[in-house]
Amino acid sequence: MLNRPKTQEQVCRECFFKAFEEEVHQTIVDNKLFKRGERLAIAASGGKDSTVLAHIMTTLNARYDYGLDLFLLSIDEGITGYRDDSLETVKRNEQQYGIPLKVVSYKDLYGWTMDEIVSQIGTKNNCTFCGVFRRQALDRGAVLMGANKIATGHNADDVAETVLLNILRGDVPRLGRCANIITGEDSPLPRVKPFKYAYEKEIVLYAYYKKLDYFSTECIYAPFAARGFAREFIKDLEAARPMAIIDVIRSAEDFVFAAASDEKLPQPRTCERCGYISSQPVCKACVLLEGLNRGMPRLGVSRTRGRHGEKAGLHPDVGRGSVSGAGSAEAAGGRVRTAATSVEALQGAEPVQEAAAAEGCATTSSRGGDDGGLQQIEGGAGSATGTGSKPTTEPAAGAAVRRRGPVEIEYETT
């Protein structure tokens, strides 16, 4: 017998497997995630979420005759000692589930590996670069393979964290949208989250008891991601009240923004530089890649945010000649999720850090830098970071102080 983290019910293994699979199936059916005959790209990193997703989609596609044409899509970011090892897991999954695998690399698409990018920018904003490039790389790989949709392994914990992050940074227009189970419905390549209501701990239990082959080593750059404090808060809520995660998601789904009725989200458009779908005239991937190629890697991460997280001060030629093709160039965002890595931990012990490797894509679409939007903005008058209650430098005149996490402070010129 085991204790289901989501419902606190005592169930046997077989009953747990059946309940978990049926809940995912019901999510798919209720939200009409797929249509018969569609070609579905399963974003696969080799981690627990994407591995369980590949297993579940293969199982349900056969059991309920969805009529989907499945394939695995993996991104090689070029992280030595991490991604090269996890790709070996994905290759084994290809054989285990009998579905084809497509691997696309940052080096081939952008001329840079993440190791090379980090050598230029350091570890402070590496997840911003990786997330943006990963999202576009998934789109480009899916387009090359003729996919109609991309399925990602984002789970209920991920969605709740994103809701909280949007609340903390006051991004009201996106607060409801970030909980959507389908993002980019109006785009040529929508993304779906079959695990939207599945708890991370239950995904770990499923993978463990099913003895699935997955990669659990943490990305070497993940400890520098800024999403952790929101995750810890969500975990504290879950410990006090297990249904808190679902409640956060339901609240975001039901929010009515009367006070923000005049605020509109940017509509998807085509990036004027690379041709990929973007919410801005120049997509985030082109901005970041232009900065790298010009020897100015902070170009895309050192500007002041606007009301909706847009960045001001773009160089007039930014993104020119960066990439080519058709798809989407918004950010996915690297992240580290807190997850128990043993059954004992799930049954009451403290969870430990487990890599998520930015499995798939962003929780929301048409966003820039989805590492929670909490990376510190550097450069410019009055920009500083401090520890404790005192910043290391004084704010410029007319600067607004915003607290970003427990100890970090950012000055934002108003």
C-alpha cells in the first residue's frame, strides 16, 4: 500500500497506476487536447516528467485509440557531463516505446553551445538564454518533423509556481493565461500539458514503481536559477494542505480581471528578423543571439522591464540575421524542481533537489525569459543588487525599489 500525495488515499500499486493513468486520460478528453490523425511531438529530456509522459502517451494512445502519430523530440543544449548523458536515456526510451526520436542541437541552430554561452555570460543569467533557445529549438524541431502539436511534461507543481511568480511580479494580464492547458492555440504549433493536474510527487512514484528508465542528475547550471523560492513556498503550502496546488491552479483559471480589462496581451506575430512566432516585433531569441554574436551578451537581459515584462531599449538592428525558419521564439526557462527522489522521501521525509532540465517548454506562451522573470537586471543607472536589508549601491533618483526574493533587491528606474 502507498499513500497518494494528491488525495492522501491509501491504495495498492495497481490501483495507483490505474487512477493516475485514468486521470491523465480524463484531462486529455475533457480539454480536447488532441485530434485523431495529429502528429504529436513529445518533448523529451530524459527526466522523470518527460519519460513518464512518453510512457503514458504511448499507453493511452494504444488503449483508447487516440490515433496519434507520436515521436520524441529532444534538445541538445551542449552541456558537457549532463545533456550528453541524458540523451543516452532518451535514446533508450526510443527503443523501449518504439517511437522515433529527433534530436536538434543549439550548436547546429545557433552556432553556440550552452557551455560556450556560460563562458561568455557567467552563471547569473544562463537559464534565460537556455530557456529562450530551448523553446525555439523545440518549435524548429517540431516543424522539421511535421508535428501539429508539442506535448510537454509540465505538471501541477510547475503551473502553480508560474501562477505564483506572475502574482509576485504583478503580471495581471498573464495571470489567468499562465494556467491554460493549451498555449498558443492560435499559433501554427500549440503546446499542451497533459500533466497539468498531476502532482510531481505522483509522477515520481509512478516512475519508481513502474521501474521506468529516466535520468535524475541535476543540470550543472540549474542551481543558479531564480525560480527556487516560489517552488519552496508551494511545497510548504502542499505540506500543510495537499490540495493547495490544485487550488492555486483553479484560482488562476477562475480569476476575473475587472481592474485590468483595458490591458491586452500582445497578439502573436512573426518576428521581423527570423520569421518565428513572437509577441514582439523582434523575438527574444534574436535579441539574445544578437548580443552573443556582437560580443554584448547582456544585451537581452540588462534592460528595464515594462508593465508586462517587455524590455525597453532594443538596439535598432538587434536580431538581424540571427536565425531563420518558422516557429516560435519565446522562452521556456530553465528550472530546478524540488522533488523526492525516493519512495521513502515521498512518504514523509524531506524532499531533495532533482533536475528538471527545462523539460520541454514554457509554462506560458509568448513570454520572454521564463526563468520566473526574477533574474536580476544589470547595468543602467541605479541598478544594484544587495544582500540582507541593505543594497550594495544607492538607488538613482526616481528609482523604485523592488524586492526579488528573500534577500535580493533590484532598482528599477521609473
